[in-house]
Amino acid sequence: MKLKPLALALALGGVSLHSLAASDEHTYANLDDVVSTHLYLDLDVDFADKQLEGFVEHSLNWKNDAARTLVLDTRDLEVDRVLYQDAQGKWHKAKFDLAARDDVKGSKLTIRFKQQAPKVRIYYNSLPQASGLQWLTPEQTASKTQPFMYSQSQAIHARSWIPVQDTPAMRVTYSARIETPENVRAVMSADNTGAFIKDGDYFFDMPQAIPPYLIAIGAGNLEYKEMSHQTAIFAEPQILDASVAEFNDTQAMIDKTEVMYGEYAWGRYDLLMLPPSFPFGGMENPRLSFITPTVVAGDKSLVNLIAHELAHSWSGNLVTNATWEDLWLNEGFTSYVENRIMEEVFGRERAVMEQSLDAAGLNALLKDIPAPDTRLNLELNGRDPDDAFSSVPYTKGQLFLIYLEEKFGRDVFDEFVKGYFKAYSFQSVTTAEFERYLEENLINKHPGVVSMEKVNEWIHQPGLPADAPQPTSDVFDKVDAETQAWLAGSKKASELPTANWTVHEWLHFINNLPRDLAGEKMVELDTQFNLTASTNKEVAFAWFMLAVGNGYEAIYPALDKHLSGIGRRKLIVPLYKALIKNNKRDWAYEVYQGARPGYHPLAQGTIDALFN
């Protein structure tokens, strides 16, 4: 495919070069007729009523000369009125219909014009139950002084706070004016220099075209501290310095990635530290990744999360999956690039340990989910695209790319990946398009190495191929030997050489203990290492999962605090499932009732379903 320079992509005013006719079953948008090229948001952050209120203005590029209708996605929005601009710049009322709510897609907003309008304004407000927003009282924040609000637009939650063509098949630039209480700072996935002065009136501009799921907003008692000339952190004062100390290798990560995969295309790369209720580890919103505080461990042991969100600046944000059934193109590539970043900054040994832990998690998952959902190119068949998010697109996708790297050699494969990012910069890509690019630019250029039949097996068949990489670590082999000695009784827990164990070694140790470990062995470990009181959230989670299955009752006060104190789904949903499975449903439900108001709507929905 002919390479498109970055300047050309930016000059197109936000329209993706990808064919907008890509089949996305999760949008109502009539992209073949008309495309939004720029959004202007003018919104008031109303903490009292838990709503964003104002208008969005779409600049429109009409594709079909006969079209007079714009169809947008919404969910749980109240639309007050719609105006459109004529060719002379005058504004007129437009007729619109807001359809009944579909449980997955929300409500179709159909706007009809007498003539093709260059711009349209929708005056609206979000509702408190908006799935893409969380509203926290001052008491639910670290500082206890100001309320906090933040968005999570991926996968199709942008429509719950903006009437928009909510599909990754299109790209749009945006600008915004956001009003907040005077002592609350707003930030967005945009140029945040307008947020440096805290005055309640903020202006933002995002000049690069992005898919709507990367439009993001946060507002709270936020302070700002630079880590390097290109990186900084926004956070509540209580966690700001600890976050800077934890993540001050971010600039090194950027520098190493640029050498491997080409120029960082987004200007700055800042981080927003969110409250513990954030349901994910991180969200790759361009220029401002949203980060969970659960990775501030004090020893940089969990900073691979930062590498992951940074890697999205190439795989996902720069080159984007065209539909959520192509999610592996975002997450598989990102997991691969993340691990390469970790290797460059922290060394091969750590990178392989992280590969091994992820592969072990995938192998466990493959035993528990339906075979069709273990394919990379997923078929959602009308399901919520949130269902696409599992370790399959992440780790199976990563293993596929490791497989290709091992077969073709790192130098050859690095050039291929770098070329892929350049060829599809600021575009959305389907799996079929990737396969054609792969065949033309790697498979055919190096015949006899990997067949397209093997590629098809990886992408379209369930499970893992028999010759899939299974990363192993020499460090973990030593941990396994110590584990066996302790289980056999030839060593006491106090004799295990844990003094210099990394978090990765601890996770491998706990995750590979027998699921029916005897009670006295649990007591011995806990007495020696105080695992129930671990301040590392990943270690605590692994220990709690083991203990729930073993009936080790000593964990329950600490487990209550864990479940009540954080909302990261990875670290709480499996625990609720384990509690229900192990006859602790009533206890879990009581804890959940107390914790639920502090959880994000996405976490609430997932856990509500477990108890219904």
C-alpha cells in the first residue's frame, strides 16, 4: 500500500482515510452520507445534578449529494433542541427524533435538514446514570475537599455524554470550552495548557484526528507537576509526588519507542491519576492517559501499565481498529509494543517474566470461556463491545506477534511493524486489511517462513496454535524449585529466599500454589510474609484469590477493605465471582452493597449481573 505522510493525514480535517463503509454493528451513524470532521464542545460541569450541560457543534462533510439527514449515537441523553447553519451562516431550528433506547446501542438521534448544513448544534445534557461518566462526592476523593468527575468513553460510552458518530471507523478533531466550579480544574485528551490556571473556565484543542472513544474529560482537585520536557502528571495533591516518583521513567519509554517505531505524533504525553474507583488499569486517551492509583506501588513494579498506555500512542491511537470486533489490532499490538518498551528500559529478564505471567493468565482463561470468543477476530453478534475485552485480544494477539518476530527475526519484524504504523497513520483498519498488508509486506517478501494458512489459524481459529510461543523465565524456574521444596516439607517458609524477589516472582509463586493448599500452609505463609496486609494491589489480589478458594478466613477484614477501596475491575470482579462460587455469596453481597456507590457504572453493571 502506498505510504501516506503524516502531513497528509492531518490535512484531511479529521476524516479517516479508511473506508467509512466498514461494517460496525454498534453504531447508528450514516457514515456513507455524512461525516463529522470537527467537534466543538461547550459544556458546564454540574456536580449538583451530576450532569454535563451545554451543546456540541459538529462540522459536517457531506458524502452523498442527496442526503439531508444526520444520524448520531446517544445513550441516556436529554436533547433540548437542534440548530443548523445554512450556507450564509444563519442558524435555523432542525427537526429531530430521539428513538427508544436499545440496551446496547442506546438511542438513535435522527436530525433532518432542509438543505445540507455545514454545521449543526445539539443542545443537551447527560443524565446521572451516564455509563461513560462517574461523579464522586468530595468524601469519595483522596483530598476530601472537591468533587471529582471523569469519563471513560471506550468502547461505546462517548455517546452517553456527547451526541456523536460513536464508531472507531471515523476520526474527528475537537475543541472545547468547559466550565467548572472555580476551585475545580478540568483536563481533557487535548492540549491542556489552557488548564494551567485554575479559574473554572477552560479551553482545549485537539488538532489531531482521533476516534470518538478517545475524547476524554476529567475535573477535580487536580495539581500539576512536570516529570520531563514532554511529560507531567495531573493528580490530587495527596498522590502527586508519589506518582511522579513512580512514573519518572516515562520520558525514557517515549525515547526508546521512537527509536523502534517512529516519531511520537501527539506532542506531550501527560498522565491523569484518577480516584481508586477507576474501573481499568489505564485508558490511552491521547496526550493525557488516565491511570489507576493501584499501580503506584512505591517500587516501579507495575509501571508496565504506563508502557502499555504509551504504546497505544502508536497502536490504537495512531492506527485504530475499525470495529470492536477488530479489537486485537489495538490491544495485541499494544501488548507487544508494551513488552518491547519494558525490555528496552528495564531489561530482558523482566520483560520475559511479564510475558510468562500474561501467557499463564491467558491459558487459564482459555479453559473457561466459549471457544468462539477465543478467536482474535471476534464475532460479537450484537453483544456489547465491552464483552470483547479479555486477555484474548491482548495476550493472544501479543503471542501472535511474538511468533512472527521469532519466525522472521526481530530486525525484519521491527521494520514491518514500523512500516505498518506509518502506512496507516491516523486511519482505522479492519482485520482483513491488516491481513492483506501482512501478506504483501511480510509473508510474500520472505517466502517459505510463515504461510497465510498459519496466519488464518492464529486470527480466525479458536484457542492457541500448537506451536504458539509459551514464554518461560529462568527466574520463575528457580521460584518453582523453591516452591516444590516448601510444599514437600524440606524447607520452611522462613527459609525461602524471598528477600530479593520482585513482584513478578511473588505473583508467579502465589498463582502457582495448589488451589487446595492446606490451611496450616496458608497460615505459615501469612505469618512469615504478612500477605493479607500486602500494600501491592496485584499481590494482594493474587493472595485473596487463593485464600477465598481455600477457605482461609483470616483474609476477610482485609478483603473487605480491598473490595471497598478500589474499583478496578481486574482486581475486584474475579474476587466477587470466587466468593459466590465458594459459598460466600451473602458476605460478598453485603460488602458490595456498601462499596457499590463508589464504583464506576461499568463496574456496577458487571457486578450487578453476578448477583442477579
